[in-house]
Amino acid sequence: MRGRQRVKTAVVELEAHEEAAPAQRPATAPPAPPVDVDPLYGVALLKTAFELKRRPDGSVDEVLSAVLARLRIDEGEFRAFLAQQGGLLAALGQKH
């Protein structure tokens, strides 16, 4: 007959460590108010990128305006969205 084995347990003492306070970020300008994001904004970005690849001689402003007109997206609102996103204009090849 087999004897039952007893499960070995160990007692572990946990020490509480104080977490360091997160470093404060340097003061910057307050973030811009959020712009309503139209679901077509992503589509407009993709179409603009495809058009720029297809027509490398076209300017970013020209191609972007044409794409926004075809999609019936307000250009001012879209450019406000791009400005809020930071690097998207640079990614499209336009310098601020």
C-alpha cells in the first residue's frame, strides 16, 4: 500500500516597496482641442498616398485637394486633423 505524500508548502514573506513617483513631464503648450474625426480621413490618406506613388510629379497639395474633393471631405477640417496628428504631412512628403 502506498503512503500518501504530503504537499510541501513554503511561506514567503513579501516586502512592500514604495514606487517611485512618475517623473513630471516638462510644461508644454496645452494640447489642441480634438477635431471630429471622419471615418473617411483614413481613406483620404490612403488614396492620397496611392496617387502620389502613381504620379510622383504631382504636388502633395494638388493631389490632396483632388482626393478630398472626390470624397467630399471639407479640406479645412481635414487639414486641421492633419495638423493635430503631427507627422502625417511630413509622411506624405510635405514640409510644414
